[in-house]
Amino acid sequence: MTFEAMVKTDEQAAIRDAVKAICDRFDDAYWREKDATGTFPHEFTQAIAEGGWLGIAMPEEFGGAGLGVTEAAIMMQVVGNSAGAFAACSSIHINIFGPHALVVHGTPEQHDRMLRPLIAGKIRACFGVTEPDAGLDTTKLKTRAVRQGDKYIVNGRKIWTSTAQIADKIMLIARTTPIEECKKPTEGLTLFFTDLDRNKIDVHEIHKMGRAAVDSNSIFIDGLEVPVEDRIGEEGQGFKLLLDSLNPERILNAAEVIGIGRRALSKASQYAKDRVVFGRPIGMNQSIQHPLAESWSELMAAELLTLRAAELYDSRQSCGAEANAAKYLAADACFNACDRAVRTHGGMGYAAEFDVERYFREAVGTRLAPVSRELVLCYLAERVLGLPKSY
């Protein structure tokens, strides 16, 4: 499978080829072992860092490449299309656009202190946003940060915090003003980038259906001290700061899962050529051909919309509808391709040695996070079609 729809320039082609060369060093056997043992892919992330790719969308003055979300999407589609699939993407995703609020709203001192080691791969960060009782309703977060002099004291819980088992830092949002004292529920939330102090934060891994190589966790924060200098932007403006990274996150996620779907489709197509039953390759049967051809079409359509969203974002135009729709279409196309890959393989699709079952298990999660397909449809209904809010 190629990436010609997304790649438009020689520079973008060079990015694609260079990232692919790194990914090709880590084959299905490597990722199969990481998935089976639940071991973080340190060797892979180190190779990506050494290649200088963690800072693809970060400012050049701090060691990044200073490129746009289009180039970052090309990179992440290649990673998704590799043997590592969603686990490989998740192991580096937060570095690509997760710290965007820090890039836009951080001080020069914070840029130097926080961005440089992130780009160099010397520190690893996790994202502490989602809570068990709030889900996607970020305004209802209960984690509290109370200022005491030159520090904040934080108490609360977060869930689905990826890489917290091995992270050094945490991008954390907490309520600094009780919601009942705010004019709007989106006010009173503050963003921090601070040490993940394991003396004050208990991390408990969530054992899940797929992507075992990259841990997901519940974390319990009890008396975490956060220096004021670790606050990003103004107190109470954290929700607005987070919005800066939502559209690029949707775009990158769409690019990743398109890559995963294409890898599953490639595996299925090759198996359909090689597998002979009743004296003929099963790929001669239209019941095999048509679903795979349909998946190719779905993935291409999703890629074109992802590219459109990326171009809008990079040209500083509104792209909320396109970014959300791209994520929606890409996740469904990926899931369908992975499901069809398993079924094309028949019984062997259920076997770990053919890897498509691993891709399928990871594809399930792509329809759930970072935003559910149902909430995307609500967004499009309200913002594009002008329908009344349903929740």
C-alpha cells in the first residue's frame, strides 16, 4: 500500500521513506513479543528519537523540525502502517502534538526546560486529562489544584493515562476554581506540565483487550506539589489551552489508523493470493475480493479527508468538522479492514502468528478514543448541520 494521496512534495516523500526505514527494523516478531509480554517498546522509541522525529512539529529553535501537521500525519501514517500498528503510534503519539499547548502558551523558560528534553527523547510524558466520573465531559473534572504560595497542591484521579508506568512527566489538567464559582463550566481549569512524582501518585495498570505494549493506567494523586513555574498559561484557562491540540490530535489519529487498516488489508490481499482451496486461490472468489476492495475505497476516502483537514489546519483555517469527520471515517475504515483481514485468513486469522488478530484487537480501541464516533456525530450535527444540542 502506498501513501501517494497524502505525499505531495519531495520533502514529504523523504519523510515517508526515512520513517519507514526505521519502522522496518522492528518486524512483526518484535511487536508480537512486546504485545505478549506487555513490554514497552523502548528500542523503537529510542530509534525514532535518534532519528530526530519526535520533534517533527516542534519549533526548530528547540531541536524540532518546525514542520506542519501534514508532515506529522505522513509520519504517523507510516508508523501505523508498520508492524507495530497502534502500539507503535501510541508509544510516541504524545510527543508529536500532545505538548502543543506548551508550544503555544509556554514561556521561553518553559520551552527551554520542557521541550528540549521531550524532543530529544530524554524524558517521557503522559497525559492526565480523562477521569472515571467525567469521561469526555472535561468541564466536570474533579481533580483539584489548590494554590499555596509558590506551589499548587493537587488531589484527584485520572484514568486511561497512557505510558504512566514509564513516564517522567505528566501534562495534567485540574480544577483550580470550583465549578459553582465560575461563570461558565469551561472556566476554572488549569493546565500543568510537571514531574510525575511516584511518592504522591499511585499508578495502576489497566489490563485491556489490545495494545498491551503501551500501558494504560488509573492514577491516584494524593498531595502532589506542583511549582507555579510548571503551570502552562494563566490560571483558569486550561480548557481553552487544551482546545489548541484537539484538531491536530484528531488528524494524526486518523492518519495512524488509516496506516493500520492498510497494513491489515495488505496482509489479507497477500494471503488471498497464496491460500489455495479447492484447487484455486481464495482471492479468485468475489466473496473475498469485494470486501477487500471496499476497504481499499474506504481507506482512500478517509485519507483524502485527513489530508484536507491537515491542509486547512496548516493554513490556519477552521478545520474542526473535517478533523472530526476524518477521525470518524478513518477509525471505521480501519476496523472494517482489520475485521476483513481476520476473516480472509479464516481460522488462521485467529492465530497470533499471522498478526492480523493483533491489528484487529488494536483497531477496536481506535473507534473509542480519543473521542467516540458517537460524539463526533453529535459535533457534526450541531456545528455543521445546525441541529440542536442533544446532551
